[in-house]
Amino acid sequence: MTPAPRGVTLRGVVKRFGSVTAVADADLEIRPGELMALVGPSGCGKSTLLRLIAGLEEPGGGEILIGERPVNDIPPGDRDVAMVFQSYALYPHMTVAANLGFGLRVRGTDRGEIEERVERTARILGLGDLLARRPGQLSGGQQQRVALGRAMVRDPGVFLFDEPLSNLDAGLRLRTRDQIASLHQRLGTTMIFVTHDQTEALSLGQRVAVMDRGEILQVGTPDAVYRRPASLFVAAFVGSPPINRLGLSGTDDGGVAGGPFRFATDPPLAAATLAVRPEDLTVTPPSFRPDITPPVRADFTATVLRVEALGSEQRVHLDGPGSATWIARTPPSLRVDPGDPVHVSVAWERTHLFGPDGSRVGAPPRPIHILRDS
């Protein structure tokens, strides 16, 4: 019988390697039965945080609890966690069945129980026909399922996944991702999933923790992290294509301005960044005539640089505002070509404004804007 899932709590956890701080004063609560995704760029500390929970690294400060039990001084084998690595870490000379049951044999589990658990796990993961094979006879996806099964067979209170899909091709990653999500729904076990792929994090995690330079910057549901990022880093890291950004400078009247826009801010800001998701831009084709069709609002004009046709959508690259290229996500029915002048409107209620330190200020009001000549 699968044990009740256990939560994981980090309180002020610190880990340093010499002069490098890999994890800085981390506070995080992972609920029992939750699938939490830790996401961030390479070297941000997410894998180190996972290894601290597993007991493979010792914290330099703070406290780690699994369930209600502090585990700082408890060895990895006694923490009731199972870890799935990026490299699979299968024993090449053992069969699939032997790989699945190895951890149980080491713990002295009865042979009959081992066979029962191995068969049950193989059935869940579709490995029943592969039990007699060795890892070298398996595909990458099959090896990943064996690695998952070796963790499952122990019925741990917490699963830890350290970028387990990184070695798989795109199609297999998608199928294995769906399998992990289904597995979580079926088992109801606490899972912590580390990835550098923000799409993977948003699609898998019930909640997402975004990390950078050892710090946990934001924790929330995928929708909350995407729709209301706490910082410019989170806004830029989460989302594909990336969020559009425009640097704004302080004005004499206490507002900020950049490109064709000027905003009133309270309190006054010395500088700011406007950020707009690609789907929050509406592009009107060159046939638009403002003198004939006045209901269409345009916040700025731009020239089409490139169009990416992706089947269900288009990504239209535009020359501004500002010096950087902007991207609009549009329906495939929009007919525009490179070189076309277009009018662009902004869903201001869904935009974001960040202060000089990158922290969120809020959604800017509709600006006093100046259209470029069309």
C-alpha cells in the first residue's frame, strides 16, 4: 500500500561551495501530494536544492523537514525519498527486473514482496515485456521508464526528479512528460521536478518555483507566475516567445517615457521597464484605413521584419517600439509580409511595469502615446 504523501519544508536553507553561494536563504513549502516544479537557468541552484532535500549535499544553514520530521542529520537512505536522475543511472549488467528491484533487495525486502512490487510497477509503466532485457537493449524512453520504475517500486513519500527528460528527443520528452503527470495523478505522491525548460515547468507543475543565482524569486501557480510575474527576471524567463521589453527613463514631471509612450507613475521612478506578452499585442494589417475604420485603436505603428508560420499561430516580428525587435502572437489568418507597415494595439490591462531594481510596480495605465508616421 502506498504511504500517505509527505510535504517538504525548507526554512532559511543555505549552501555554499567555497566562495560561491549555490542556495541563498531558501524558504519553500511543498504541500503533501503536490507536484512542484523548480525552474531556472543552468547554475541557478535548483539541482543543488534537490540534492539537499535528498541528503546528497549537506546544508550550510537552515532546516529541511520531510513531513514533520527535520532531516538535516538523517542519511539519504532513511529520508523516505526516491530520486530520478538525468543520466538514468541504471546498472548495465542487470536486467530490467533486477534494476527495478535492486533498492528493495539492498533493504532486505522479502523476495516475494519484491517480485510483487516489480510486477505492479512494470504493469503501470508498460514495462512488462521488457523485464528480461538489459539497459543496452532499450531505447532512451524505455530506459527513462525503468529509472522512474526503480523510484516507484520503493513507494517513497517524496519523488525527486533532476531534469529527467533532458536526454530525450522532443517527441519523447512530450510523451514522458505526460506519463509523469498521469503517474502523479494516479499515485498522489509528492513530487519535486527540476527543469531548466519553462514550458516543461508550466505544463507539469501544480505550482512553480522560479530560481536565479541561488534565490527563489517567486512561487505560485503556473498561471499566476505567467500572468503576474514578481520581477523582470521572472517575466523574461517564463514564456515563449519571450516577453517584449521597452526601457523607460524618468521625465521632469515625475513620469517615465520611452519609444512612443509616456506614463505617469506614483511614486516617481528614475527608470522603468515596460513588458508586454506577445499575445497581448493586436496587429492590424496594412489595408487598415483609420479614416474609414475608426473603431480599430492603434497604440503604435511598426514595420514587419519577419513572419513565423507555426500552423496554429503566427509570430510576427516587428521593428519596435524602441531599439529591440518585438514579437506579436497572431492568428494564422492575418496576412502580412516582411516590409509591411502595420498598426499595433496593446492590451494595457495585461501589461507589466518594473522599477529600476527589476521589482514589479504593476500594470501601467494607458499612456499618453505618440504614433509614428505611418
